[in-house]
Amino acid sequence: MKRRDLLTGAVAGGLLAACSGGESSSGGGPAHTGKKVRWRLASSFPRTLDTIYGAAEVMADRVREMSGGNFDIKCYPAGELVPGLEVLDAVQQGTVPIGQSASYYYIGKNPALAFDTCVPFGMTARQQSAWLLEGGGLELVNELYADFGVRAIPGGNTGVQMGGWFVPEVNAVDDLKGLKMRIPGMGGRVMEALGVSTQTIAGGEIYAALERGAIDATDWVGPYDDEKLGFHKVAKNYYYPGWWEPGPSLSFFVNQKEWDALPAEYQAILQTACHEGGLAMQTRYDAKNPAAMQRLLAGGVTTRAFSPEILAAAKEASEQMLAEGAAADAGYKKIYESFKAFRDASNAWSALAERAYHDFAYKA
């Protein structure tokens, strides 16, 4: 039996037994509701990205398999049902029952939503997942989503990102002034503080903006996705690290009323499938980024590190913004204090063991 099939049987059987109270009244095993549920999912991402968008397809496949086809979710890429940056609105309004997106696209609604994805100089993928799932972070961010009639389920992480594609070189803070860049979330606000004119553009629309000169630079994720999107064809300076996205977490947004209407076993199936979709996202990036980077370098791309001057200025601006957000809003402060305490403790532990290993092994 394949590991995938074994996992399907074990997880589905265990979840259905737990959520339906064990065996059916006839004693013949876990009870299925048999209820037919048909959902549409709106994603913020294009179909071509088998990493991010692909996580939604993995999730939907697993939901279908574990429910015996009774719970079916059909996925739609950005623009087919709703624009890529309006997914949260669509779920809130009930246009679709579920969406796949990144919370930091919506910080105009509530700045604290950024914490569900990431903030500059925040946590790595493992740290972010640990805070959300074990450190109380998910409960805190879902208090925010409750204002929109939505609940969030973690749906994957890209891992630390590259700093993006720049047409000109940027060696100092002064080089950033007047630059036009696509960059969302709090990272965009930090860049604005450093003199950059920022825009939030959906993934499928970035290349055209970069090609026609509407923007001078863009971030996205890393080598595999960036190569697919073709940024290297119009910008050759590939900067690192992505200090504004050291471990960005993606989410599945679920309309609360639709969630409440689901049988308990379908709720359990959906959460488990979201977890597997998220795992597929990060493992695909980790598996595919190295070869993509080799191809980009062979094609004439130049990698450049952000200067210590830029990093220091960005960190100072970021910390100031976080402090101002906490001072201005009690809900923001509650999340920030939880986030900061977890990050600081995790960084201290990682610096002890992991950094020592990385410093040696990555140079060996």
C-alpha cells in the first residue's frame, strides 16, 4: 500500500470515528453523514503556480477522497471568480464559502491581520507555524477574523523568501528613494518609510507591470515561482534576503456560517486536508527552488545581498511601526505581545543550536 493511501485510510477512518462518536448504531464502523456538500474556492494565485495554488488543489483532492466524494471543493485561480486581492471580501460576503490567500493583502481592513502571514524581521516558517498552531497565535488571529464572519485555517508556508527583482542596483538607502515596487503587507509600508513608492499587485499581473516599466522592482517568493513568472527576463538583479517575509504563512479562509453548517466530520476532514495542502506547498518549494536557482544563475541573473545599511534602516522602521501599532490598538497589542515573546524565545533557542550548525555546514 502506498504511503498516501495508508494516510488516507488512517486519517479518514480515525477522524470519522472520532467525530461521529465511533461506530455506527449497527456496529459496522464509523458513520458517514452522507451529506452532499459542493463548495467553490477562490484563490489569490494563478493556476500556473503549482506551489501556492497547487496547495489548494491538494487540499480539495484530499477532502474529496476522505469524504468518499460527498464533500467536493472546486478550486478557481485568481480572476476566475473574483480578483486575486478580493478573496477575503468574497468569503466574508458569502460569494464563495472558502478562499485561499495571504492575510497581509488585507491590512487596510485591520493592520494586525499581517501577523497571520508575517511581519518584517519576523519568524521563520517553522517558528511561524509553531506560534500559530502551538503558541496560541491562531486563536488570536481568529479573533480578528471573527469581525469579518470568517475563520482562518493555516494553509502552508513558502519558507524564507528572496528579496525580489530590481531593474536598478540598490546599494544604499538613498538608492531606494523614488523606486516603484510591488510589495504587499507591512513590508510595503516599511519600504514606503524608506522612500519607495509601493503597490500591491496580484501575482498574475506583476510581469506585465514590470515589463512596461510601471514598477522598477517586485518581490514574489523565490526561484521556482519567480522563474515561472518570468521576472528574470526583465530584471537581472535578484536581491536577498526577503527580510519582510522570513516565513510567510498562507491561509484558507472559511465563511463562518458555512463552517458551522458542516457536519463535524467534514470540519475535521477540511482541517486535516488544509494541513496536508500546506505541507505540500513548503515541500515543493524546498524541493524545486535549488534547481530553479541554478537555472537562473546560468541565464545571467546576478544575486545581490541587501547592504547592512538597508537592512539596519528597514529593521529600525519595522520595529517602530510594530510599536506604534501596539500603542494605537489594544487588539493589535495583544497579538504583537504574544508574537514577540514567542519569536524572541524561539530565536534564542535557534541561535544556540541551529545557527551553529548552519554556520559550519553551509560553508563546508
